Amino acid sequence: MRRTLCFLLALAIMPAPFLLSGCGESEGERSRYAIQAEYEEGVLSAEMNFSYYNDTESEISSLSFNLYGNAYREGAVYAPVSPAFKASAYYGGESFGGMDILEVSPCAGWEIAGEDENVLRVGLEKSVAPGERAQITVSYELRLAAVDHRTGIAERAVNLGNFYPVLCVYEEPGGFYECTYYSNGDPFYSACADYSVTLTADADYVVASSGETVSAAQNGAKKTYGYSLENARDFALVLSREFTVLQAETNGISIAYYYYEDEAAAETLALIERCVTYFEDTFGEYPYRTYAAVQTGFCYGGMEYPGLAMLSDGVTGLDYLYTAVHETAHQWWYAAVGNNQIENGWMDEGLAEYSTLLFFENNPEYGLTREGLTGNAHTAYNAYCSVYSQVFGKADTTMDRKLCDYGEYEYVNIAYNKGMILFDTLHDALGERKFFSALRRYYTANAGKIAGPEELCAACGNGGTAIVRSFVDGSAVI
């Protein structure tokens, strides 16, 4: 996710070890989601046929799914939108939604649980041994709030991020890692799976999707789309009656830009094309066949999903282009190389920020320089340290805390600004050739999987490991 520059500048002057069972290799077996959904008048009615593949070393007798849509219900313990953005997000006044599980079968039983009614736990009829599968079907309804956010009815579009029950990541030895929807950062953590999604909606909607369109059929006033996506950790959709679509193809990748208000739309699409080409050349192959950049109502700068990025219609000019680059970089750092965003959000955000810096450094016509971007990060980070030291006696600069342990201003400076500084320090210490070799090695070794700090250290070698660890534990002098 990308925070807007004006938010960062405003906040700068005011206080305010597991073994992971992650995504399999692209040629390996994975769990499968087959979702049939219909959207009408603020409600998504859906049935999810889920085929669970046990890639753990343990026998599994129950499954846990994150119900991110329940964060929008009235009475939720953790609000999905922070107080700083509440007024702008709820454009028509406070609104509520929620996810209702209607039926789960076959199973030994199911319950809504978790810290904030945020988890669906399903007891399986029969335990699943490693390397075996289990099948269940979940029927549910997602009621959408009127909110400019990941999941909701925005002012000019409908955002369907996190619109289905998402299997929790299984960790050895802890079991399924259940995510709480904190308003701070991106409270998501998921393993890769294969997706087959069918969506029916009013025929006048234009639909942007994470996946490749494999079918489209109109039936009267309705239209049904079929989508396919393999080896992805999420799937998202955005609908609007106002979209114009520009398309291009780069290195065999179909790129589409969905927008309703952009006088320089062709230039925006060209920027996105350059991003994809540059990041492929620099880090490794783009993991999907399609990429959709989508302008929509979103109270922050942007939001990443595999094969799709939401770009806020509240951001303009160079900030909008910066957001497009940052979210595109997330296709490598988060979509392909995953991480636990609740505990190590700096890994994908810091690397997406630094990748954005690299792109603009190599495309000087946009007027953003390495010196300027790193200088801004240092200025903002030092201001944070100064403010927190004055107000609280010290600034906690450790980077391995949970999202709930950060203030919002604090998280932005640790994950984004300090994250950028970390990778810039690695670049200077390792040198150009070794630094980029390390990033390519990190990408190749972890694409389709979940990486932690140790995987990053392994890619950087002895010369980079001490730097990464000193930044993470807060001992680095910046």
C-alpha cells in the first residue's frame, strides 16, 4: 500500500522465528479456490468451493479462514479505517457492512471465532495427511459499506478486495495464523493458491480483475465473467460504470489501465509499461499474464493485489504516478515474494519504496532523483525520531513489531522511510553489482513463497546480514 505524500508531510510535523508453510513452487500442487459470485445493490452473494492441499508436515483436522469483510460490520472491535482517514473514507457518513457465512459443507462443524469475529473455523469430516486434499463449500454474503476503501462501495466504483474467506497461513509449530484487521498498514498474510472466479453483475459495469478473462456472456441486463489466476496469494475485483480502458502489451504481458478521470491517461499507461519492463529486467520475470492498474475511490494512495493495483482518485499529478510505480513494484515484493505483513510489513513496503526510487532514478524525465527521494526519507524519519523522543522520551526504531504495536505515523516512518533507507544502505555497502545480484537471488529463491528476514539475509550474504539485522533490531545508526 502507498500512503499519500501530503499525509506523510503532515505527520512529519506533528506527534501523533517460524518455519513457514507458504506458497508452493509454480509447478507444485496448491490449494484451489473456485468462487461463483453475483453482485447486486451492495451485496455480493457467493459460493466458494475450496480444495485444500496439505503442504505441511502435519495432519490437519480443521481449517481457519480470515474473514476480512467482517471488519466493516457495526460493532467491530477494530475499525478498518483509522481516525485520521475516517472522514475522507466515509464520504456519506459512517456506513457498515459485514460477511455472513450461510453454510459450510461437508464438515464436522464450523464457527465464527477470532479476536474480532474475524475467523471462520471449519472442522473437517476427516483429517488430511500431508500431500492429501480436502474439499469444502462455503456459501456466504458480503454486505458492502459505502466507503472509499479496499472492500466497499466507493463513490465511483465498487472495490472487491479481500471479498472471500481467505485460508490462514499454516506455521510450524504454531498452526494457522489468524489475522486481525488492524487499520494500520496492510493486515494480510496469505499463501499462494489457484483461482477460478465467476462474477455476475449488471451488464453496464466494466470489471477489472486480478486474473485473466477466460469467458464473458451477457444474459439480458446481466453479464457473467470468468477469470483464472494461478499461484497467487489474493484475488481482487473492481467494478465501475464509468471506466474507460486503455490497453497495451509488454513482454507478452497484457496491461490494462482502468480510469474515469485522467487527462494524461496515455502517459499513465506508458509509465506502467515502463515499470513492468524495468522491474522484469532488474528483478525477474513478472509472475502473471495480465496486470490491471485501476483508478478508484480509496482513502490512501493505493493498494496492491496480485495482478491488480488500486490507485486512489484522490491523488493527482506526480504523486499519482509515484503511487502507480510503487503499487506495480508490489507485484514483485508481496504478490510474488510474500511476507507476513502484520509482523514484517517493512519487507514489502520498504522494498517497494526502494524499487520506486530505482525506477525514477533510471527514468530522469519525471524529475525525481535518488538524492531527493532518500533525502525526503531521512528528513521524515529523523523528524519522527525527534518528535517521539520529545513526547515519549525515546523513539522505538525496531522493525519487527506487530501492526497493532505501532502508531500510524510511527508505522509509516518505520515501514516506508526506514525501509527505504535500509535498502539504500545495503546498496551502498554491497555495491551496484552485488546489490542487484542479491535482489535477483532473493526474488528467484522466494517467488511463490513466503519470505522472512532470514531469507533476505541469506540473499544478501554476510556483508548484508549485519546491516539488515541492525536495522530490524533498532541498533543501526542512521
